[in-house]
Amino acid sequence: MIPFFVFFFLLLQNSFAILDPIDFLALQAIRKGLDDLPGSNYFASWDFTSEPCNFAGVYCDGDKVIALNLGDPRAGSPGLTGNLDPSIGKLSALAEFTVVPGQITGALPESFSQLKNLRFLGVSRNFLSGDIPASVGLLRELQTLDLSFNQLTGSIPWAIGALPALSNIILCHNHLSGSIPPFVSQRLTRLDLKHNSLSGTLLPNSLPSSLQYLSLSWNQLTGPVDYQLSRLNQLNYLDLSLNRFTGCIPGILFTFPLTNLQLQRNLFSGPVLPISEVTIPTVDISFNRFFGEISPLLCNVENLYLNNNRFTGQVPAVLVERLLSAGIQVLYLQHNFLTGIEINPRVEIPVSSSLCLQYNCMIPPVETACPLKAGKQKSRPTNQCVEWKGQKSEKKKNNNITTIMA
């Protein structure tokens, strides 16, 4: 017969599991490395004389910690300060690790590579520094990597690009340098690397066709991207602005389910030739080297920024019609080589719409409010227009000679 106290102990064990001693000690070490910022009381419940699985942000399955969400998740919470202790790597069943915005400093521990079940790693809006450990590339189950808004340096480890299950990579607003590795995961839908110091060219198959959100803006990337872009037919957001990309953009890009297309301030060139009517709400291709006539297929774009390029010819009448009916809210055409626009000088442009025609090869027929950066000159000096027309004629002549010789 089993003594009563033994029976009671066994019954108690079956009612709730006692945390694994290794996980218990790991949580103690993690707690010692961190503190609440003034105004936060996140660690108030972390009393190690009680069961750690009841601590705020600690989630267990049996006797193992499977999720650790450090800090008060409420908006405006002051967050935590301190460093991430390497003991995190001893939480062998951990599948999710997050830290709320705060003032955590130091490097991301190499020990994260021991977390073979980790699927979500998010430590954004803190002050992490140093390199991203290449050993993160050992986390074969990792789906989301968010280290945005920190002070990370060095390159993006190529081993991360080889992770097969990745769906979200968010490394924006750091000080990362070097080239962008190729990404093999066909589950990758979001890639956000903006506001870094990345350089070099994109490899031909470095971006999977599964991407829906791609932001590489505010870097120093170079080279053509027409081949890469033509494959990304699931994109709904694209921002390549403020880089040094060159070459043309594929007409098929305008057929993708985009809500926002940002290509401004690059070195793109060539004509802009959509293959069908464009329904993207915002298209910004300003401050590039695009030339040729403006396509009337852009008439359904609500916010259209074509300024500071080398467009020529007449402004399509259908764009004017859409502007006057308030279908177009922004139509910026300044700083091009346009020669005319059919619009009644006495017409009233809707108050909800903006038109700028300054600094073209014509005198604007209507007075409109332009951005201050457009300058005060109404039209280009005549010699610039003559010179540009001559360059176009010479280029066309050379192209015809090349065709005949071929």
C-alpha cells in the first residue's frame, strides 16, 4: 500500500510540472542581466521562490520554456535595460523570443544558435551592437528575424539567406554593410533592409518570387534590377529609393498588385513603358534619368511623381482630364524637357489636386503651387532644350546606322 504523503506528492506532480532545473537557472541568469527602466514593473512577478512558468512573459509546455517575451508589451511601455545573457541558449525548447523596445545594449549572444526549435526572434528598437552572429544561420526552423532599429554593424551573414523556412526578415535601420546575400526560402514574403549601408549588386536569383514586401531604400546598392523585378509578380509594396540602381525597369512591373511603387533618386534610365493600364495608387520614379514620352497608361495613378527626369513631348491629354476631375491628386512633372500641355489657362484645378510644370521646355500655361525645391524659374533656358533635342536626334541617327549595319 502506497503511503498517503507519497500518493499526494505523485498527484501534485501530475497536476503541474516543475520547471526543468536548466531552464530555471537560465531564467535566473537572464533576470540578472536585465532591469526595468523607470516606470516599468515587468519583473515584479519574477519571484524565484514561486513557479517561473507563472512569470510575466514566460510560457511553458510541461517542464520546458517554449516562449519568452521580455518586457511589458503595452504601447508606451518604458522597456528594459541591460544585456542579453548567453544563458538564453540553454532554453532548449524555446520557439519564440522577443524583447519590447527599450535600452538593451551589447551583442546578440552567439548561444542563440543552440535554440534548434526557434521560429521567431524579435529584438527591435533597442541598442544592440556588433555583428549579427553567423551562427544564426544554424536555426533551420527560424521563420521571422526582426532586429530592426538597433546599432548592428558588419554584413548580413550569407548563412541566413540559406535558411529554408524564413518568411520575414526585418533588419532595417541599422548600420549593416556589404552585399545582400541570396535568399533561398520560397516562403519569404517580407524583406526589409532599408536605412543601412549595404552596397554591391543583386545577384540574378537572390530574391524569391514569393516576396510581397520589399524595401531596400536608403542604401548604396548598384547595378541593374530589371531581371530580378520581372520575377516578383506577387509584390504589393516595392521601395528601392535612394540607391544607385541603373538600367531600365520592366513594363510588366506595373501589372503587379502593387499599392506603392517607390523608385525615386536612383540612376534608372530608358523609357517608361507599362504594358497595360496602371492601377497602382502611388508611383514615384522621380530624380532618375528616364526619357521618352509620358505614357497615357499612367492616367489612373492617384499620386504620380515623374519630376526630375528627361521626359519629352506633350503631356498626355488623358492625364490632364484625370487631374481636372480630381482622379489624380498629385501630378509632378517639373524638371523635365516637356514641350506642351493642353490645358485652359483659366481652368480651376481641384483643391485636392496638385500640379507642377516648372522648368520644362515650355512656359507653364497655368499658375500652380510647386514644391520649394522646384526653384523659381518657370521654364528651362532655351539652350538646354536645343542641346537636349540635338542629343536625341544624334542618338536616334546612331541607332538607325547601327540597325542598317546589322
